[in-house]
Amino acid sequence: MAATLHRGLEQRHITLMSLGAAIGVGLFLGSGAAIKLAGPAILIAYAIGGLAMFFIMRALGEMAINQPVAGSFGRYAHEYLGPLAGYLTGWNYWFLWIVTAMAEITAVGIYMQMWFPGSPAWLWALAAFVSMTAVNLIAVKAYGEFEFWFAAIKVVAIVAMILIGGGVIFFGLGNGGEAVGISNLWAHGGFLPNGVTGVLMSLQMVMFAYLGIEMIGLTAGEVKDPKKALSRAIDSVFWRILIFYVGALFVVMALYPWNEIGTQGSPFVLTFQKVGIGGAAGIINFVVLTAALSSCNSGIYSTGRMLFNLAEQGQALPVFSRVSRGGVPVWAILGSSAMLLIGVLLNYLVPEKVFVWVTSISTFGAVWTWAMILCSQLRFRTLKGAPAEYRMPWWPYSAWFSLGFLALVVGLLAWFPDTRIALYVGPLWLVLLVVLYHVLGHHRSAPQSGSLPAALAADTAS
């Protein structure tokens, strides 16, 4: 039962986890693909996307702080939009993180090749899989500790990059005392070299970079003093995005011409080398390795909790709702990890194109998850009114703005041929889930909307 989950996560865990969730491997590699599309104007795309994510997180926070339960947005979709919406949201998110973690585990094997060239990559991938699964099986506090330090490494690396880069830009650090300035932001075709079209084309990549921020909501059933911890973490999302994404990319594009980024290696490595830091490549390889392990760790945590919640609602095998004496949903974690292991094997057996098709589901799934959070919050307000303690700002306009923005992202996925596959695969995945929902009889076994307040109260009291 959800009441047996332990509240072992503390404020420092949630703060660093929410920081780490917003920082992916792509940032360390320079966000090259998105920069090529938009040029320096990618800063605008990240800022607008960041504003939409801030509203989405405030919508989630409003529900999570008033009803802090395991399952989070999957449970809220079930409660406020109906059992089918909860089923689709839960399984969508579960599969989204399975796919993401598959890619990250494979990436671990690739990164280790720098230090152990010629070693079998699958061995490192297997080692990452086993170690991160073991961490999640111990206790939620063990997961929190590992994620705390993983996130701390990423944060320190980015802060160092911004400070060192700022020193080069404004004070000529490592450049003979001659300040580089920021003319690179407009000297190579202007700030908008590819026009507004370039910014629009980059939006789907920008939004995919934010995948994982919503994971903070899944900790609501296991965090100590959820109202205080979650409100602090969510309120700082927008500023973290500005500092870590916009700040880091501002430094990168000020130091190097945007049309040359990625041609000479990672901008992070180049910046550290510029000021004479030895072993810069090794340092950044260590950082991206911890980022991949962090994503894998979060993936196992997220899939385990979502599968646990689905089982509680009668939408997955009952065994997945069992927890250990330590308050860990062991069978849900093992079930998710088993799928992850199959994914590692498939990544070596199937052609790369097939894997790209599967990851397109995660892009579509991310937009679906965020849209369900917003729709659930709109219904939550309609049924319960404005909460007394924690509210989404400028509601309902902020909710409709965010939904409109997500619709724009979906439209852009359909408009550009390279990303159109997501609009074929994503809806087909939803149709398959709907068919399974009825064939497996989940429409009869799941509690109906409005029947969960008792469970919610039990979770909150635990």
C-alpha cells in the first residue's frame, strides 16, 4: 500500500535532485544540434520553453503540495480526468523513462571507452544497470544520496564553466588579459541567423531537454515535510533554467562562433583548456558519465514508483504494489529493471533506426505528460477551488498559455519531416494502450474517478 512508503527524502535531496533533473548530458556536449538550427537565438527558445515549464511545474506543485502522494501526476490524472487518462499517463511515463534509461546505460559504455579503450561496452552498461538497480532496492534515502552527489557534480561543472567563461569574456582570463567580449552573439549572421523559423525548429529539441523536471512530483509520497520541500524546489525551477541553460549557452556562444560549435569538440572541454586546466577532457568525460548514471538512477526510481502506483489503481499486476520492510516497492523496481536489461540487449541487436523510432515515443510522451498535468490542474481547480497555501500564478491564463505552447511543439513535430515520425509512433502507442486497457479488463478493475480521496488521505498522513 502507498501508506507503507517511507518519507526518507530530505530538503537537500529534493533541492539537488530538482537541479540535476534539469541538467542533461546534451548541455555538456554543447546542445550543438539546437544551436545549429537557431544560432544565438537559441537563448530565446530556452527562455520561452523555461517559462512554460515553470508554469507546468507550478501546476504540478499546486496538486502535489495539497495531495502529496506516490504516483503524482499519474494519480492526479486518474482522479480528475478519469481512470483511462490515469492509465495512459502512467504507462506513457513508465515507458518514456525505460527508453531514456536504455539510452543512458548504453552511453555509460561509450564514455568508459575513453579510459578503457577496447573494453566491451556492454560490460560497462551491465555494471551501470546492476549498480543503479541495487541502489534503488536499498532504501529511498540511498537513491536520494546518490542523486544528491550526481547532481552536485553536474552543478559544480556548470558553475565552473560559467565563472571561467565569464572571466575569459569580461577580463581576458587565459587570453593574455584581452577580454573576448560578446560580439560572437551577433557577428556571424546576426542574433537570428536563421530567422524565427530557426527558433521554431529548435523548440522540440529544447523542450525534450527539459524532460525529467516533472520527476520531482514523484517524490511527493516519500519526502519529509513535502509542502516545504516541494514548494522550494518548484519555485526555483525557472531561475535554475535561466542560470544553467541560458547562462551556460550564453557563455559558450560568446566564446565561440555559433556556427563552429561542435566542430572542435565539447565547448566545456575547450573552455577549461583555454585557461590551462589540464585533463579537461577527462574531467568533462567524468561529468557526462555521472550525468548518464544520474539519468539511469532517476529512470529506475521513476519507473518503479509509476508501476507501483498503476498496480495500486488496478492497472498493473498486483505484485507490483508490494513494498519491502524498508518501504521500497521492490517488485515494481525489479519489473522495470528487467525491461531495462532487455533494452540494453536490443540496443545491440536492432538497427539504429528502430531505436530512433522508439525514442520518438518518449518525445511525444513528454508532451503528453505535461499536458495531462495542466489538464488535471484545471479540473482540480474546478472541483476544489483555489488552494489556500500554494497556487499556480496567473491562473487560468498561465495554464492555457502552456497548453497552447505544447500544442505548438506538437505542430512543429508534424511540420518538419525529420521529427514527423513522433506523430506517427506516439498516437499508435496511445491506441495500443487503449486497446490493452480494455482487453486486459483494467476498465473494470480500476477505481473510478472521485473514489481516491481516502487513499490520498492515507498517503498524506504516512
